[in-house]
Amino acid sequence: MMSLKTLDALPQHYAVTLGNTMIISLEGEQADSYLQGQLTVNINKLDDKTVRHYAHCDNKGKTWSTGYLARFGSKILLLTNEDAGARTLAELNKYGVFSKVDIVDGSSEFNAFFVSGTEAVALLSKHFPDVSLNEADSDGSLISYQSEHGLCFKTDTAQQGYVVVLHQQASDDVTANIAKNGLPCYSQSVFDAIKIASAHAAVNGSTVGEYVPQMLNVHALNAIDFDKGCYMGQEVVARTRFLGKNKRAAFSFCIDGNVEVSAGDTIEKQLGDNWRRAGLVTSVARLDNETHFMAVLSNDTTPQDLHRLADNEAVTCYPYALPYSIEQQASNIVKKRR
């Protein structure tokens, strides 16, 4: 596995092994109806050609996990990070005992990669002959390509590429071809940095179960269907939108050096000559010469606002401008009065 100094040093063609990605698999005659009552997106409208961002919340609307949602054959797959995935898997199984659905950690059945560049994508042609460099659908969903070997979909990250989920044998074949073709191959931290630089938020460590989805900007990634009906935390998520209660958002930072930062660390903001608590780090990706992280802060934060790590006051940084709008459009849902 190669190391990487900075994201700007990424070559034109490369692969990333997503060894720290948890793949949760749901299967059974009631898998759809059960998951419909759990996630923020409409499972009933999810087809096998579409991948969605999702959020999974507790009954108070606090986010247990975010990630990708896809169909594969008779299974529904959730791709998320290990901390959040462990919580989501446990909570899904807690309530799933009352439904005809099998919910398992499918990480031993599947391996995941991120590939970027035409040479890297060409390695997928054996397993996905129809794959092409399509953009995301106009509704913000991601196009999925499937075969007996697995599925792949083009991400909406700043560094364009495909997330690939493969059965073990096909995964071994792709791994061998990556090595055979001399394609640079990196560890999960590179893809995590790409997602952070793209302002795709995740929760880790002590921040699991701390924020409503809108504080993580997931509505900007088309990860909430406000007209889908009831699900865990739906009342809080809807109220946050309709009453305009959300005053927080997730912002990306990049600091020089491989710096010790962890999810749950406090970020402070400079106000005049003083520093005040601004929010918490939710995700981190450390490369050789730079560290990327996201933190949930006041949603009126600007790229001109100077911040620092509370536990390392010498490290100061400015947030990146968000690559999307976090303003929530007025709802087209008509509330009926009795």
C-alpha cells in the first residue's frame, strides 16, 4: 500500500482499498418495509440502478450513521464507516427481530474499492462491461452498475471516481490486476480525505448519535426524503426543516502536517482577542503531510473565520467554503387541516 503526502499529489489514475468501510447487508421478504421505517430516504423508490446517500437516526433524530445505500440482487447494502456502522448494525438488529429480515455485517462477503482515472476504471470492464463515466442523475442520485460479481457507482466527490463493491473472488482478481498494471494503490484514509474535501460528513467515535442529519449537511446530498412518511427520528428531522430550527452545519478543514486530531475534539473560533468553543470534530483523515477533518459549527461560519484545535492551540485553520447550498427549500408538502 502506497502512502500519500497530500491530496494534490494524487496521480491521474489510482485505486484505494476501502478496508475500513463496513458493508451492512439486509435480506428477506420484509427487508424493504423494515428499512423504510428506519432510514431518511424512500426505500420503496430505490431501484437497482440507483445509489443514494442516507442517514440512520435514533428516535430523537440524532444520526447513528451516514453513507451509501444500494440494492444488489435480493440484498440491500449500506456502506458506512466502522464506528457508525457498528452502531447502525446493532440498532437495526435490535428492532429487526420483529420483521422477516436478516441483517448482517457483509464486510466478509464483499470487498470495496475506490478507483479513479480511465486506466483504473478500465480494470472494471471484465466485471462491469457496461460501465461508463456518467454523471449523477439530475435528482442527485448516483447511477449503479451491477453484475453477478458486485456493483459499482460513480461518486459525487470532487475527485471523480467509482466506488466498487465486489464478491471475494472478483475482488482478488481486481487486486491482482491493480498490482499487475502498476496502478498506485492507497489505503482508506485517502478516500476519507477525498470525502472530507468534498464536504461529505460522517460521524465517528463520540459524535455518533449527537447530531440531526441537517447538521451534517446530508439534505444537500439528497439524503432526506421529507415526503416519505414515518421513520425513526422523522418528527425531529421534519421539524428541523419546517420550523427552521437548525443553526449548525458541517465544515471541512485541512491543516499542514500529520496532526493528532480525533472525532470528538473541540474546535474553537476566534472572536476579537478571545477564543470560544465552536463545535466538535466528526471525522478525520490523516495523510503524510496534511490532515483533513470536518467539524459541526454554526451554519453562518465563513471561510474568513479563524479556528484552532482546543487541545493544540498552535494549530490554526480556516474552513473551506461549502461546495453546495445548505439552504433548505420551502416544502411542497401541503399540510391538511381538520
